[in-house]
Amino acid sequence: MFVAVRRERFSNCPEFGVRLDLYKHLASIAGNDPIDYLEFGVWKGDAIDAWRKLNKATESRFVGFDTFEGLPEDWEEGHPKGTFSTDGATPRIDDPRVSFVKGLFQKTLLGFLERVKLQNRLVINVDCDLYSATLYVLTMLDRYFQPGTIIIFDDFYSMSHEFKAFVDYDRSYGRQWRALGRMPHCMKTAIEICS
């Protein structure tokens, strides 16, 4: 059933062969207005670096959340606990609009939201990998989602993790959304919150 829902909802949106082309498409939708870009799962920083280059607005903020110590538990086959570790080192990106928050999302996101006012259009990059982390991020940020919020799922193909977490979130919160773009087999997808 989940696969049918995914195919139906994403079959009519543009498909892109590489991640950067998907990002360019989404950045064109967001325009050059300031954005608050929050990325959950940074690793080496390629995605956050791409986005800060795509959006030049000086008031934009790009915040990457990660432990930088790798997965806190086993994920899918070939990705045991510790995969994606940078030994605690954050990416070096020379842009004052970029910052990083180190730690588990469940221990850092709430404090961040209490300290920082999200005031621009939200672009959320969900590269959480794990079901629990993905569901936590979506439920914690739901109150900040407005029409126009863009959510990117980096591993949407993962039926028991990011995809399942989104399905459970969608059933629980009942947001209206539309598909904006995808990569083949919905490996990576993006949606826009409509209401």
C-alpha cells in the first residue's frame, strides 16, 4: 500500500537525475528571498554547501544538525552504527550564514527552537536516515510549517525509515502537501506544505 501511495503522489512531479538538479529546481521555487534552511544529517556538508550557493540572500540562515560521530544505531544493511562519522569535525564552509549544531536531534532541536526565531521561508532537508530521528524532526517542526515550506527527504526510498516516518507523520498531522520533485524511484523527494 505504501509503495502505491508513493507512486501515485509523486508520479506527476519533475524527475531529476542528480541531487544538485533537484536542489536547483527547489531553489528556483523558493526564489532569492531569505530562507531558514535546516538540515538534519550533514555528514561532509555537501548539501548545505550547495544550498548556501543557490540562495544568496544575506538574511538567509543555513543550520546543519548532526552528531558528526556517525549513525547512533544500525540503519540499513551496510550502514552500521558509526557510519558517516567525521570524528566530530564539522564541515569547513566559509560563509557566516552557515552554522552547525552538534548532538542528537532529540537533544539539540528543542533548545535551538527556543533560542532562534524562524522568520523566513523554511527549507528542511531531512537526511536523518533513521525512522525515530525523522519522525522526531517532523513532529517538532510541524508548528513552524507554513504554506510554502519545502521539505526534502534524502532517503525516501528507505521504506522502514524516512518514508515510514513521513507516512506516520502525514497520517497524524493531516497536512495538505504537494510533490515538487524527485529522483528516480523516489530515492530523494521534495514536497511543499500547502496548508
